[in-house]
Amino acid sequence: MRELPEALKNFRSELAINKINLFDIMDEDIKVPEYPEGEVKLKIIEFNSTKMYGEYEGVIRIEFIFEDEEKNKFRQLFLLKNGKNDNLAKFVCDALGYQPEGEFELKSLEGKEIIAVLHHYYTQRGIGYCNIAFCDPVNRE
């Protein structure tokens, strides 16, 4: 077993809080995402990527647009910073059901059907977003 670094040997912590009132900690103007949480069958209907400028110079915005069986649309965004995004890599592997080797054409995901578990995430300002927590392909290749 590794020994703790010297700086952490004398580190002490104490419980800061053990009770909360949910209504006190929630933002009054919370904006719940339109798309509900849970499991849903989605079809990837469109892929887009755009270069960003200004404060986000060099970042690539990747967007997948999905449609459910009732034709409701859902968007999932990924930001590629310095050419990397672990969540995008995980999504591609999950959607395919395997890890592709070498270069992979993201546009080839258009038409792919997945079973996705959607999860709501809220910013500090109470703005809600819906994201794919994980997914599986409807038909494995």
C-alpha cells in the first residue's frame, strides 16, 4: 500500500453539513428540460460539427440530433477541446456496441437506432440540460 504524501498526513476534515431542506437549496427559477429522463429509443437523424471562435477559439462543437418514435427531437452536444472528449468517445462506442479502430466517420452514425438512458443535469443557475447517460445499439453490427 502506498504511503500518503507528507502534505496529506496531517490533513483533517470534519462533516460540514448533514441535513438539508431541498426547497431551500433549489433555485426558484429552475428550468426543467423539455425532454423527460429515462429510457427511450432514439434514431440519430443528423450530425453537425462547427468550429467555435472568440472565447472558445479552437474548440469544435459536435452535435447529434435524435428523434424518438413520436418524432420528438433531442440534441446532444459535445465540445472537442484540443482534439479530445472522453464522453464523445464513450458515446460512439456505446452507440456502435464496439470500439472502432482507426479513424471513424461520425456522419456514418446517421440512421443508427439506440436505446438511451437520459439524465437531467442542472447548472448553478438552475438551467436544466438533458444528456445521454449511456446507450446501447438497437441492432449490433
